[in-house]
Amino acid sequence: PQGLCSFSFLGFSVAQKPFGATYVWSSIINTLQTQVEVKKRRHHLKRHNDCFVGSEAVDVIFSHLMQNKYFGDVDIPRAKVVRVCQALMDYKVFEAVPTRVFGKDKKPTFEDSSCSLYRFTTTPNQDGQLGKENKLCSPSRYADALFKSSDIRSASLEDLWENLSLKPADSPRVNISATLSPQVINEVWQEETIVRLLQLIDLPLLDTLLRRQEVIPKVTQPKRQPDLVNNRNYLDRGILKAYSDSQEDEWLSSAIDCLEYLPDQMVVDISRNFPEQPDRIDLVKELLFDAISKYYSSREPLLNHLSDVHNGIAELLVNGKTEIALEATQLFLKLLDSQNREEFRRLLYFMAVAAHPSEFKLQQESDNRMVVKRIFSKAIVHNKSLSKGKTDLLVLFLMDHQKDVFKIPGTLHKIVSVKLMDIQKGRDPNRDTGYIYCQRIDRGDYSDHTRKTTKDELLNLLKNIDEDSKLSAKEKKKLLGQFYKCHPDVFIEYFGN
């Protein structure tokens, strides 16, 4: 298209032409293709090849935009990154993986969710046009074919950035010749996640936090037989999945998603006890809920580590600091290993759906929300130092914010991006941590603050001596005399002349 910048994906080098919207777009596509985790994933007990998660795509693009400062130093809200992902999907860069059987077609909408799956499907064919292939081509060939298509033009890209109130900077700051290894990137994310968490929560001990990989419980999943056709367990899971696909019911789909973590024998029992009348949805839901609650009432808690963090988040909630508590929770869950994180995500999603008052009545005498909280609390956190009231508050908070707790905070994105850029450019990555531990004040203000604080503490000490009923009259007179000798002005201010 007219005004297209020439570029090299390997080195991110920009030619001598103006830096425009097209370059930003192409770099986003390349970054998404090369950095988002594409792998085989399960949904409703069905495997989908070469998929990535919606929230992870937002995280990758968010980090890329913050790190390269295409739009200067402006703060980019996550909602705008979601709109960029929607544009990528509209331009057929990727498409949603069909995971449900819908009764009618509808316009695909990108979801910033950890349960929405997407797949790269648009690749150039031999004629240079856009087409579908089984394998992805190199990013440079992909972008070249994309820009040759009639669906995307420079003008439309400029309109996109203008609608988002984002204007590319006059000159690129992305002459990055050195690439960072995944190990370095992961270490930076880990370090900054812990540091940021310490800014929000005061932890008395750091040993378990720094050695979190050793204390996070590992869950051993049931082994599947290699011959899946003759495997009774696999067939039972397949039957349940097929039933779920035939029902447009969020409750059923979220429940059956949780069955992947149940032992094979429990799944076999569910299949064999399935109601003879499949249209009796109430009986099916009762069977599924009983099985899931039975399993999670006896398993080790998913968040059974870093108890001090539980206390800190609960204390923030008690004090009404919901936004800070949400960020602390997001940081805390990012420290989970991927297996526990995914299981917890599915359980939390099911809990949120089952707790809705309009859904299937779990117990006639109790509210759904209270039933779910009571049954699954110990499966999430069982902290002896946390009171029941705070435990309930924490569990309900997690359930109410299940769509947001697995996202990565924008503050962390920005800090990590700045540090990675410093490492790439050979600067000291610790020169600007992004956190304010202390603030420089005027010498006079410091002296005034010191005098006031000292005086307040002396008055408090004198009051304790005067009101201490355990002291004898002789001991109290002796202490007051010593105090008057050292600080007569404070003594006179307290007792008068």
C-alpha cells in the first residue's frame, strides 16, 4: 500500500522512510506470532491443535507496545489493546476456535479471557495471496502477503490508531539488534512480579516466596492409556463431552471442563449413573455437582502456599482496598505453575456460574452463592492463620472477579517492558525500578518532622508512666523525676506548671 515502510522482521530495522502506522501493525503481527504460546489445548474435553488464549494475546501485544514505545510515553489502557486484537481478528490474522455449538451465526467478538481460544489461519499461498495452510510461514512472508491483500490498507490502519487516540511517534525507538533468551525474559517477569507484590503486601518472611517452585504442590494427573479407542475412561469422557456440545448451557460446559481433573473412576461413575432421560437437565447438573464437590472437598487446596500473601490480600479487602487487592491477586496467581493455574481457572469459572441465583438450585434451603462458597473454600485455600470471615471474604472476591484475576496488571507490563529495553540496550536494568521506596524532602521539613515525631513519642511515654497502675508510688515518682530532669519542657506541657 501507499506509504508502506520497508522493514526487516529479523532485526526490527526501519528503513529511511517515515515511521508510520503500517510498521506498528506489522511489528504487532510478528510479535504475536513469535511470542504467544501456541500449543494443543483442551476445551470441553476436546483437543484443539495450535491454539492460543485470548488473554495471553492481549498480554503479548500490551507488553510489545509498552516496551517499544511506538506511541511515546502515553499509558495504553488494556481495553485499547483488546480493540487492537479485535482488529487483527477482523483482518483475518487469526480466528476464534469453535468450542461451542451455536444455534445461529453471529459476528465473532474477541474476548480478553483465559478460556477463549484462537488460531492463526491466514497464511500466504504460492500465488502470494492470502490463503489457509496447515503450517505457518515465516513472519516476513506473512506480512508481505497481508499487505498485498485488498482487505487492509495504510489508511485503514491510520484510522484504527486515530480511533484509539494513539498516534505513532515521529521516530521509531526499536532498533533492537540483540534478542533476549526466553530464560532472561522469564527471570525478569518473575523478579518484577515478586518485587511488585512486595510493594502491595507486607510479608514478614520471603523464603517461601523466593523458593515458590519448591512449595507449590504438584498435581499428578491420571495417566491415559495409549490406545484411546479401547480405553473405557476415554470413551466415557467423550460421551460427556458430546452431551455438553449438544447443550447450549454455560453451567454444563463449565462443569464438564472441570471433569478433566477428576480421576478416571469418578468419570466412569458419572457416565454409568447418567439419567435415562438426558433431557432432565436438573438431574444431570445434580450428578455433576455432587461429583465435582466430592472431589474438591478431599483434594489438597490449589492455593495451599504463601499463606502470608493470603493474609495480606484479605487485609486489603477488609480495609476496602479492592483495586489493590485485585492487582495483588493477579500477581500472586501469576506465580502459580501453569498446571495449577489452569485447574484453578476452570474451577473458579464453574463456581461463578453455579453461584448465580438464576441457575440450578443446588440446595433448597440455601442460596447458591453460599453453597458454592461453603463447599469449595477448602479446595482453594486452607490457611489456619486466616479467620473464617477473611477466608470467606477472599473466596467470594476470587469468585466475583474470576474474569479479571488471571490477567497481568498493566503496571507490571510497563515495568517489565522498561527493564527488558534497558537490558537490550546494555543499560543498567536497576537504574530505575519503577517503584518509589522513598522521596527526597527539604532539610527544613525533615528537621520539623523529626522534632514533632520525637515530641509526640515523649508525650506518649510520659502518659504511659503516669497511667501505669502496676508501678508503685515510689517507682512512679522516681521515673517522673528522671523524665523532668531530661525533658522539662515536655513534662511541663503534659502536667502544667
